[in-house]
Amino acid sequence: MRILFVYTLICAALISGFISPLGALLGYVWYALFRPQSWVWVDMSAFKFSLLLGVLLVLRSSFAGKWPNLTHSNSLLMLGLLAASLVAQTNAVQPDMGWYWLDFLGRLVLVTLLLISIVDTRRSMWLTILVISASLGFHTAKAGLVSILGGGVQYYDGLGGAFADNNGYALAAAMIMPLLWATARACPDRFRFRRILSMGFYLAVPLTAFTVISTFSRGGFLAMLAAAAVFIIFRKRKLVTLGVGLLLAVVALPFIPLPDGYLDRIDTITTYQEVEDNSALGRLHFWKVAWQMACDNPLGVGLYNYESNYDTYDFSHGAFGTKRAVHSSHFQILAETGFIGFILYGCLFINSFLICFRIRRQARNALPPSEGLFLSTIAESLLMTMTAFLAGGSFIALGLNDLSWLTFGVVAALDRLTASLVEAREQRDDTPSAEECPVPA
């Protein structure tokens, strides 16, 4: 059944790709985030569906006159970070690893730039958020339900790809929760199954939260808390929202089958020094190594070349092992793309945050309530998703994960959509009514 289901969706993605650039984009995004090749029990690698969907996206977009966006500030920052990564490749100790990830990043940037051009209406924006959230949310909500029904199942593995282990899976789950909420809240009124779809996506949020718990990931837990904090900040009645949330948690806690030892695991976030938690203490050491690596190589050591350089810069002389990962997306970018790449990386987040705050302001002041609610909902969800990554990504090296980069593209597309809606509103307001028009003599 899984194989039949997956191949049906792949056929639908290919057909929709021939119909429109948006269909091609959504098909590619679904395949990248759902990762059907990791879900089915047969080897699909020989078919190269990802490459096929990517080529279809580029060709269909070209025929429709939808070219990669090169003018938005996020576009320029992403291209700048790609260029910084290319320069860092000159220092790579393991060039083949660097070229592999440069190819990955280049394709990711291309898809993101195409997204900015293709997603230019409310309908296409909602469909994009729907596909992104459903592709990952299907796995995370199902995992949460299985864990609850199983009495508190602990997950040690993830989906594969960027989110292969439990920590990456937890971060992905925390990042997708706001987009699940946005999909439900922004569902168009004209959609026939609006109530059923909204209820399903709203239900997926707490189930996904339980998946974060079931991974035992402290970084995922902090990411979820950070996203929840942003959610509360945006509510008009912050204290009421916080109080209701805490009350629901207290009431539900006795009935939720927490995995054994989970609370003790979370307690080590603040007591890692007392209990001599090597996992947490090691991360501090790896970050210091990354800083020293960047100081000695200001242009970076090349994508995913931190591990190859680790032993050279390990001043603990092997106390935490050899060829270790950096365990931080932010220090990963610093060490591997250098100070210029890190500055561009930081500017991407700062610029995206400022854009989302501007969209919320414009949604309140310059647009009708229906359009304003839609735009502000999407903007808030993107802010929560980025905040979750900044918090949880501090403890795992996922600087090149698909979801974060697609988020940058969605922010830019939402910015362009908001500007066009505001401009259209201003033009309507400036057009004189029939009563104001002078009557010809």
C-alpha cells in the first residue's frame, strides 16, 4: 500500500508539473520534504525522481517566463552565501565533500529563487505552505500518535536526509509546528472541506509536539519553547494565552504517556556541569574549535569540512573523540564559510525577521481584514519557524537543511505578495468614484 500510495503521488507531482510552474514547484518541494525514498521498503534511487522533478521545475518555469528572482534582498543574500561557500572550497581538506554540498546548496538556492518568482498570489502562497507543512507534518503527527498509543515510544532515528537522527527530527518537528498552525488558520473560506482540513492540521500540532518529546532531544525541546514564546508574544492577551496553555498542560500531563526518563533528560539542560554531561560539555568544546578554525581560515574551510579539520584544531587532544561534528548550525556556517559567509547568514535571518514584522504592520494598517489576517498569520508562522531553528539549530549542524532555506524564499515571496496587495489597495483608494467624476458639459 505504501508503494502504491507513493507512486500515485509521484505521478500526480509529474502531471501537475507539466500543467504549471506552481505544480512543478510543489511536486519538487513535496518530494524533498516527504522523502518517500526513505519511507517505502523498496529502493527508488535508480529512478532519480528528485532530479526528474527538479529538471521539470526548471524547464516548466522557463517556458512560462518564471525566472529565478535576483532582485529581492533575500535572493542577493542567498547568492552571496553561495559565493562565500564557493570561495571557502579553495581551503577544503576534503574537496569531494565540499563539491557535493556545493552542488546541494546550489540546487537548493535555485529552487528557492524560483519559488520567489512563482508564488505570487494568495492561493499559491497557501498551497505552498500547505505542501511544506503536510509533507513533514504527515510524518511528525503520525509519529506522535504512534508514541502516545504505544505508551511513550522513544525515537532514535529520523526521516533521513538532513533530519536523519533524533535531534534533527526533533528540530524539523519544532519548525513545522507553526506552519501546520498557519495552514489551518489561513485555509480559504471557499475551500469545500475547510473545517475538516483545519481540524486535521490543528490536531497535528500537539501530536507533532509529542514527537519532539519522544525524541528525547533537548535542542528540539528548546526550539519548541522558543516558537511557543513567539506565539504568545503575538497574541493580544498574552497572559491569558500563557495561562490557558499552562492550564491545558497541567490538565493533560497525567494522561500523556511520557517516555521513561524524559523529565530527567530535560533537567540536564541546566545541570549539565553538575552531572558532567559529556554531550553538552563536548558541544562547548566543539564550538571553541570552530571559532579557532575560523580565525585561522577567515574565508572558511569548505562545506562539511569541519570534521576533516577537527583533529588538527582539537586542543583537548582527543578527549571528545576524533573527527567530531561541530554540533551547531551557526558555528558550522562560521567555520565552513568564514566570517563573510557567517555575516551573510546572520543578515538572512535579520532581514527575514524585519520583513515579517513589516508585513504584520502592513497587514494591520493597509489592507482589508481578510487579506490582513492571511498575511499576518503566514508572517507570524515564519517568525516562529525561524526562531525555532535559531534556538534548536544551536545544538546540531543543519545549516543547509531544506526547510530553513525554503523559509527564506517564502518570506521573500510573501514580501512581494504583500507589496502587490498594498499597491492594488492604494490604487483602488486613489481611483475617484462615479460621484466624484466631473460630468462633461
